[in-house]
Amino acid sequence: MPEAGSLVNSWNEWDPLREIVVGVADNACFEPREPGYRPQLRTRDGRDAAFPTGPKPAEMIERATEQLDALALLLRSQGITVRRPEPPVLADAVRTPTFEVANQYCVVCPRDVMITLGNEILEATMSRRARYFEYQAYRKLVYEYWHADPGMEWTVAPKPSMSDAMYREDFWDWPLEKRHRKMRSFEFCVTQDEVVFDAADMSRFGRDVVVQESMTTNRTGIHWLKRHLEPRGFRVHPVHFPLDFFLSHIDCTFVPLRPGLVLTNPERPLREGEEQMFLRNGWELVDAPQPTSSNDEMPRYCQSSKWLSMNVLSLSPTKVVCEEQEKPLQDLLDKLNFEVLPIPFRDVFEYGGSLHCATWDINRVGMVEDYFPRLDYRPLAQQRGERVT
Ligand code: ARG
């Protein structure tokens, strides 16, 4: 067990924050079309227009940089140590023995790639070619933490091939109705042949980790996480949101704010039965209010939904950073007795996320806790021979 004073130590999404990494927009490119992804223009009129390719224009990068830097400043003013990654050149084509892709994407959202689970830093496999090498931007920091903290464990999940065979390419051409039907049964563009997960599909609740099955995390990936984390004392709970048609990354859908309270998405309920784990253990699920923008009003190149409104960053169990425009959510948080720090962040939305996505916690004061003492959990060892779902 790690020491309470360790540098790398973060067991949940809400304990008092001491050290965090904030992404950077430099060198960012538009996400390329690839078997695992087809970017689309946001606005209704632009749906059929071609999505731009190559590096993002300098003024767009400047606008996002300003807001990311302002977040770093706000966090520092709260006594939190903020570190930043170093983006490599992202505009060049990438070629590996198993795939090629026109360019990389950006290093604005460390949350998607990196996760701290207690004293362990885990690098996700990732699910898209353009993000395969994104971990490299964080390696310098990871080495620093690893040298400075002898108790830190460092794990790199097995990299998938990302070859054509790993994807169901025709997924993107399925008519909407078929796509939605298939998605409800959790069939997406990534097959089950290889271990695939993005870090942002996980949410941390002490010894319990919730993982959503999504377009970016497959069942084989969840199985790998179980086999990796269970012997370390964690319990891994797969969850499903059958009505989410933007299904990737859990932090706009199911957002724990303090022990006993999860902010939930009223348009994306948990699959029936999966809420029991929370309700039986006295947790309250509180629906977020409607966001201030509709999906069509989101920034033109933004690939996420209006629910980026819910993508808040907790500084402690009583203090939350929230996007400036999202007044209805701020009012709700206020009623729930949180101190709210509003900050403008909409120019970052085109880079894959909002306040939670653009960060990766390294240290939160607090140790591992069991927030689900009444749990019907069967470790993998007991499930031998059964199909894991
Ligand atoms: N797929 C989510 C939505 O559109 C966006 C998730 C962003 N999260 C992140 N960690 N990048 O609602």
C-alpha cells in the first residue's frame, strides 16, 4: 500500500486536489478520418461539407491556449501544482507495421490517455490511430514522477494493432436507424478481437472503478482492466448507457462529485439494474439540467455533445470548476452546497472536451476507501469458464 504522502496518489474524482496535468493546444491538428472515426462538421448546414484536414489554424490554437492557460492559473491560485505536457510534432503522417494515418490529433485531453489509479499511472491502449502515440507527450512527466516517487507503479496497457481488421469499417455507413439499433446492443466500430480502451471511459470511486463499454472501450478492454486491477484490490464494474449515441468517455454522462453523489445525464440513463450498486449503497443520482447550447449550437469543429456542460473538474468534495456559460448547472451545484468556480472554456471544445477531459489528476489528498460496502461483487477468479460481459 502506498504512503499517504506519496506524490502519485489519487483514488477518486473528488478528493482535495494537490497536483494535476493540464493539456496544451500547441501543434494540434484536425482529427483525420480513419476506420475508427469519421469527424463531422457540427452545424446543421455543414453536415455534408468536408471536415478540414491538417494543422489547426494558429488563431484557433491561440484561443484554446488562452483558456487552457487561464485554467492552469486558476488552479495555481488555489494552491494546486499544475504541470503541462510537451506536444511533439503532430502534423506528420504516421506509419507503423500495422497501420497508417494522415496525422496525429492533439494533446489537449490527457484524461483520455492517462489515468492515476491510487499509486499507479496507467497508459491506455487508445482506440484510434491518430491517438496511438499520444502517450509520448506525457512520457517526460511520467519519468519525472517515476523517479521522484519510488512507490509509483507504471503500467502501459498492451497496444492494439489498429489494423483494418480491428475495425468494422462499414459501421460508419450503416443507416442511422441500424447504427442506433446496433449501438443499443453495444456493437460499435471496434471489434472484440483486441484489448481496446481509452482512459476516459473509467471513473474512480476508491477501490471501485466504473468502466463504460463504448465506441472507445470494448469488452476485451474491460476484461483486461479487471484482470489487471482486481489482484491490486480494485473492483471493476462495467456500465452501459444504451441511449448515448455519442458513446465515448464517461465524463459527460456519469460524474461523481463527492461520496454519495453522482451527477447524471437525464438523456443517458444507466442500463436497467446497473443503478442498484449505487442506490443500495446510499448514493444519490442527481440529473444535470439541460445545457445552455443545443448540439447544433456547439462550436463548428467540436465532435462532442452539448453535455460537455457536465464535464466539471472537482477541486475538493465542496469545490467545483464549471464552464462559465453553464448557469443552470452552476445553480444546481450551488444548491447542492458546492462552491462553484466558473471559467470560460468553450474554445477548448473543438479539441475533444472540457474541464475534466483537459486534465489528469496526479495527487489528491486521501486514501483508498470502500464507498460500496453493500456490494454483490464476483471477482473474475470466480467467473472462470463463464462469458465475461
Ligand atoms: N462523448 C462525450 C459526449 O459527447 C464527450 C466526452 C468528452 N470526454 C473526454 N474525456 N474527452 O457527450
